[in-house]
Amino acid sequence: MKRLSRMALSSVGSKYIMALTGLGLMMFVLAHMSGNLLIYGGRDALNAYAHGLTEHPFLLWTARGGLLAVFLTHLFFALRTWQENQSARPIPYAHEATIQANWASRHMLLTGVVILLFVIYHLLHFTFGVVDADHFKRPLPDDPKQLDVAGMVIAGFGNPIVAVSYIVAQIFLGLHLWHGGSSFLQHLGLNGRGYDAAVNRVGAAVALVVVVGNCSIPLAITMGWVY
Ligand code: HEM
């Protein structure tokens, strides 16, 4: 057990865990986006999907617990790696341009913090109904067992400040996923085997799909295309 935690806390182990938990979170983001895109099929489609998720409470709470554990693990190892990098390089580079990296790779902590703040706000908004409580999941008049999740989303993005904040957050998420995807093989120690370019392209494509898919929802609601 001691050996396992020493391995996990080593710099190689931390990167390994970050890559694997990052992959899990990326899969959640893709699955969550696919569900949310059902809003284009009408309010009933999204409401039926959201209701379906609540029909197996044990599975739902197990998945929520797993997601939280993966998220916290990713956060813990990200902060640890950042702290180690800081103490390994106490004197800042004179010229940032000397570092062989792009903006996304040099600002993973910043993009990560924006995502964290977004998730906290998002949960207070759509999961706990603390923000905009007036529009929080009301029972549907013709089927009170189902909640009006679509109505909540449409009312939420009816506020342009909320819609723009979501769009900005998705761009930060996209940048984070873009670099996360491109450093994935390196973190697992599997780079240099001939498929780096292909994995980088998949990472960039996933980031782009997430940004376009997630931004389209607040945008379509603001434009009145979804109502
Ligand atoms: C425009 C984009 C998004 C929309 C429209 C959206 C919509 C929603 C809605 C409606 C819920 C509540 C579902 C329900 O209780 O029935 C929810 C929950 C949640 N969302 Fe999002 N979401 C978006 C983006 C994201 C992103 C980018 C993340 C993560 C980075 C995220 C993470 C979560 C989490 C963790 C929950 C709680 C899940 C649960 O209660 O089990 N969402 N979202």
C-alpha cells in the first residue's frame, strides 16, 4: 500500500493518474454534451432523457460518486504537479517565448481554474437551483413525475450574461482539453511510437467538437432558434 501511494505521488505516477482521470472526465463531457444536444429534438426529448437518468437512483448516485472522485483526483494531482514544477523552476523564464509550448499548454492551471469555477456555478445553477431558483426544474403540468429540465435550461440561457459566460467557459474548456489530449501519450510514457500525430489530432478534434456542441446550446437559445 505504501509502495502504491509512493508510486502515485511520484512525478511519473502523478502524470499517469492525471492522464487517465483526464480521459475519464473528457468522456463524461462528451456524454453529457450528447445528452444536452437532445434539446434540438424539442423540450420533451431533453426532459425524457433527464427523467430517464433519475429512474435508477443507485446507478445515478454511484456514477455521481465516481465522477466526483475522478474530478477530485484530477484536481489533486494537477495542483501537486504544478507545485512541483514551481519549486523545480523558482526563477521565471526571462522570455516566455523561449519555452517550446503553446498558450494552452502554458496555462493549464488557469484554464483548469476557470473550468472549476464554471462547474461550481453550473452545479449551483442546474443541479441545486441556488442560482435562478425561480426557473429551477418545475414539475411538468401533464406529468408531475417529470421535471422541466429543458424549461430551466431555456430560461437560464435567456439571460445573455449567463449565455455569454457559458460560451467563454466552453472556450477555456476547449483549450484545456486540447492540451490535455496532446500531452496524453507523453504522460503515459507512450509517445514516440509513431501514433503521436494521430492522437494529437483526435484530442484537437474532441476539443473542437465539445466547444462547438456546448456553445451551440446557449447560442441557439439566445438567437431564439430553440424555445
Ligand atoms: C452548454 C453546456 C451545458 C449544458 C446545457 C448543461 C446542462 C446541464 C443540466 C441541465 C444539468 C442538470 C441535469 C439534471 O439534473 O437533470 C447539468 C448537470 C451537470 N453538468 Fe452540465 N451542462 C453543460 C456543460 C457542462 C460542462 C462543460 C460540464 C463539465 C465540465 C458539466 C458538468 C455537469 C455536472 C457535473 C452536472 C451534475 C450531474 C449530476 O447531477 O449528476 N456541464 N448540466
